[in-house]
Amino acid sequence: EKNPFLEIGQKDYYILQEQQNENDNQIEMQLLPLPEKDHKVFITMGRLSPEKNHHNLILAFHRLQKEYPKTILFILGDGPLKENLQNEIRKLHLENQVFLTGNIRNPFALIQKADCFILTSNYEGQPMSVLEVRVLKIPVIISDFTTRKDICIPNGQLIVQKDPDSIFQGMKKMCQGTV
């Protein structure tokens, strides 16, 4: 598999999409700028739909940004709420801190660069993303949905409630180094 990262000057990027233009043989890329090393990176992955509770995650992150401006949130996935979430991000002036990546070919390469995986779902069937992310050995914050008990391990995650304040408190603990 091709390296999904690119360095231009002193800045690192993740290659979201790449295609070769057949007319002039140019390669067009859609790049996601990666934050500086001193930033805390939160990441989540899932369909952009109501049950994933991304709206409360964005509200919590907005509050976190005020106390910890060197934080970034990547939301991987696509779905029916994409436009609503983009509007919320604009309304809160978080365009340079919250990134909706869409579906990407190798999400785990990007997740591995994160400081914390966060899943704030209202409910889940079998939360496969948490099981997959555990292999990367990064801290995990999950909301208290009913099936979380199936994937929890002793001292293996921080459990938060689904409201913005509780999510914010969990993210703050991560920034303070206590997760």
C-alpha cells in the first residue's frame, strides 16, 4: 500500500484522494493538513447520522477549544448529516479545528496519528471501530451506550455520558494527561 502521507515544505498532509488527469498526466490530490506536533488530536469514525451523536461531540469540542486551543478533531465518514455538521462547524468558527474527511481508503493510518479515539454514539450494535482501534493502542473515550459493556476492558477506556458537558469533561481529562 502506498504511503498516505505527504510532506510539503515543513507541513505534513494526509492524502484523502488522488487521481491522475488523463489529459495532461497531472496528479490531482485532495490533502488533509495534519496539525503541528504540539496539538492534541481527537478522532472518530462512523456514519454521519443521528445515532453517532456528532453534534454533541462538536459542541463539546467547541468548549474544549476555548481552554485547549491546540486541539484538532477529525471526523471520518460520510452520511446524511454531513451538510448539517458542516454548517455547525462554520457557525462555531471551527473550520480550522474540526475536519470532516469523508470516507477514506486507509483510516487506520490517520487514526494512528491521533492522541485519542472518541466514540460518542447514542447507541451502537457491535461497535467495531473501537475493537479495530484498540490494536493501535491509543486512548479511547466512549459514551455510555448499552452495548459498550461488550467491548469494555478493565482500565481500557474512559466512559462518558452522551451530553456535551460530559464529553467535554472526558476530552479535557485527555488533554490533562489523565486518560
